[in-house]
Amino acid sequence: MSTGSTDGLWGRFEHDPRDPAYAGMRASDRDRAVVHDALAEAYAEGRIDRDELDERSSQVEAAKTYGALVMPLSDLAVDAAVPAVSRESRAELERQARAKYREELGEAFMGVLIPNLICWAIWWMTGHDGFVWPVFVLIPTVGNFVRVLASRQAMVERRVDKLERRQARALETPKPPTTSRTSEPRPVRRDQERSEEA
């Protein structure tokens, strides 16, 4: 099984999801399909039950990044543990932040383009009378695009700060688990033993 031969499993991903360098990178549908296949094989072998399969499949569908794809496989592959996180340079964090900004700028641009094309097309095809109602869609969507465009530096800096905080948390030494005192079984009284025998 692929979850048993873990070299084969991790090699099926576009990037190894255990690698901290790719943990925050967006995962593709093909990467999610790899995890779904591994879970289906584990279910067929009886290593997880139906409820676990459904729960883990939901986690995979909700996963946005490579790092989130490791958790559903954590107890199915012997080397699913994420390697020790190394500190990324400021330049690398800025590169990631700029990539995120470009993604958000693209979303803002599509937020202008698509609804306005639809609204202006409807307005034109329905006679384009004196009341130019598509401007009520145009103004807020263009305003949002201009806001994103104008706040590039601030958004990149906020993203870098967020990535630095996340990295600092990941590099923190985990606290040892608190051991709770287990209550010792109470001795059974002799009269209680007699009543149970009777």
C-alpha cells in the first residue's frame, strides 16, 4: 500500500507536504487527490473506519495548503512527522507576501471585471435607457480594486508580520504535557465483597 511505502506516497505530491518550505504553499486538486487515494486504500485495508474516512476526507477538501494535507495521514504513514521547522529569511517571507498580494490583486480585478461585464451587458441588451444602474456595481468594485492597488506596501508588510509570528510560534519549544495523577482504585471492603458474592 502507498501509505505503507511512504517514499512512494510523498513522491506522488507535486511538492513534499512535510517540507516546511512548502507548508504554506497552496495545494492543488491533484495533491488532494493523492491524499484521498491514500485514505481510500487505508479504509479498504481496515486501518480506518467509515466515520474516520468521512472526517479525514472533509479535512482534505477544506485543506488550502500543503501543510494541512499531512494531518489526515499522520497516523497512517511512519514518516508523516513534519521535519523541524527552519527559520526562513526576511527576503523569503517578503517574496511569499508579495505573491499573496498579487493573488489578492487578481481577485480584486476579477471582482471588477466579471460583475461589471454582466451588468453592463444586461443594461445594454435591455434597451440601455436613461437610468444607468450598472454604476452602482461599478463604483464599489472599482473602489475596492483601487484600495488594494494603493495599499500594496501596507498589505505586504502586514502579511510579512503575520508570517513572522506564525514562524515564531512554529519554532517555539513545545511545552511538555502535564501529567495528570491517575486515581488509584479504592480497596474493596470485605463486607462489600460478601454482598457481591451473595
